[in-house]
Amino acid sequence: MLATRAPAIASRQRALQLQPNDAGSWLQLATLQEASGDLAGSAASLTEAERLEPELGSVCIVRAMQALHARRYNEALHWAQEARRRDPTRFTSDSLVVEGRVREAIGRADE
């Protein structure tokens, strides 16, 4: 998986060398890193995106999905709710979708 995403990661890293204050590029890099299995790199990139734009709700959505995939359900719910708090106009729908997926996963875990 890492090899197939390596060119995309390298491209995003090059873009960040040119524009290091682009929170959206940091967020995209974090998503690519997570997909390639680089969880530490993804966490660092999310932290940088959040540092640049503290109210960026999409960071919370990515963190919520990472927590959901790791079966850290309470953490996933927290981040979904935080996305709504930070940017209710843009992320209410996305955060409710994530919450639904978390609650569905919790239900399966209880079976």
C-alpha cells in the first residue's frame, strides 16, 4: 500500500515545501499517510494543519475516522462532536455521518 501512495505523498510534501502554511495540504498529506499506514506521520500532519487553522473542522473529521478505525469509539464521538462545534456550517452533516458509523460499530461490538 505504501508504494502505491508514495508518489502522491512525495508530491504533497513538495507542495508543502513551497507553501508550508497551507493547512489543506497538511490535511491531505495526513490522509495519504494514514492510508499508507504511517499513523505517526498522519498525526503529525494533522497537528500541523490544526496549528495553522485551529478551527478547521475537517481535521476533527479525519481524527474521528482514525479513532473509529482503531475502535476508539468514545474518542471518535468526541472528534465528530468537536467538528460540529468548530464549524457547524460546513461539518454538521459530516460529523453526524461519522457519529452514525460509530454508533453502528458500537452496536456490532455489543453483539
